[in-house]
Amino acid sequence: NVDTTDPGHIKVDTEPGADVVIHDDDGKIICQTTADDQGQAVCVPEPGKTPQPGDQITVIVTDDAGNSTSKVVRIIAVTVADKEIVLPEETSQQATGRYFQPGELVHGRSVSAAGVETDLGWRTADADGQVVFAWTVADADSSLGGHTVILTGNHSGPGKDTFQVVRQTPTPPDTTGPPTGPPSQKPPPAGKPPLVATGATVGLGMAAAAGLVLTAGLALVAVGWRRRHRDQAAARAQHQA
């Protein structure tokens, strides 16, 4: 098994201790290594020799007995349509794979950061070696975070791309508009406590007003009495004369 999703670190699953040599399209060695005791080998190409999408490489594995096997692998490019999905408004995603062999069967899968894998099914590469996968991202908390899309052909190597899923942040309410409460009162002058209308204050005001009315009435009565007394005195004087 050859994993070329990261062309800078080509992974080969083989027998423990097996020698791994990788050649480019021109037959030149780009890297070589030896599998560990678990049969895992990671071949790092020399500077400037990392294969690019569309390139073909040949992987040759030789076991301890000297038996060699080879496999030709093409470097695949995968591109997702949307690098960030914002839930719940956006749930549609699409991935395009390029440089597969024409007519090649390609399997797709998407793996979330939570380890949830979505099987995208199979597609057949067109005459240009291209496939397109479309699916819906679940509107769930388990979908949040990073996702890796991996497209693997029956003959070509796998390719991958990544995207993020986030949830839309609620918009805070607008607090910059006009106040909706009762109108504010003008503060009292400095050094003077605010006047507070109480029942006693209102009662005193009404009593004072009533006192003024009573005083004015008494004054009018006195004026009238003096006028009548003066008229009566004038009449008696005239009568005596």
C-alpha cells in the first residue's frame, strides 16, 4: 500500500526491514528508506525532487529474501469547493479530484476532527481523469472542526484536501438606538438635594393657598363694613343739618 496524500512524506506499508526505493517519471531516484519493525516506511524526497500533482512515481520494494515488487502511482490533486462551511446556513460541500486514469473507479470519504467518517461512495473518472463528489455536511456539533477529504483510485494513489466547519455566531442586539425608558429628569444644582414631592408637601401647599384666600376674603369684608359705616355717618350728619 502506497500513501501519497502528502507527496513530501510518501508512506509505504510493506514487510519489516524491506528496502523502499522511489523513482520519478525519468527513472531517477527521489528517495529511499527501510521499513521499520512494523513494516512502515516513510520516504522523504530529496530537496527539489518532491513529486507534483499529475506526476507518476514508481515504488520498488525489496524484501530480505531479495524479492522485488513495483507499483506505479500517480500523484492526485483534490480540491474542496468551500474551505469553510458555516452552519446552519451552509451544509453543501463538493470535492474535485484530478489526474486519475480515465475510466478509473475512485472512492471518496470525509473524516471529521471527531473521527466521524462519511462515505462519499464511488465515482468514475472522466476522459480527463477528473471526478466530482458532492455531499451534505450534517448540521450537528460532531461536524464542527476540521475535515479531511480523501479520494482514492483503484490504480492511482490517494489525494486529499481539508476544510473547516463552524457554527454561525448569533448577532448581538443593537443597543445604540434611542432610549425606550421614561425621560430623564434634569439633575438638581450642585449642593442642593433634589426636591421630592410627598403627601405632606402637597398638603402644606394647599393649606397655604386656602389661608391666602381666607385672608383676602376677610380684607374685603372689612373694607365693606368701613364703607357702610362712613355712609351711615354722612347720612346722619345731613339729617341733623
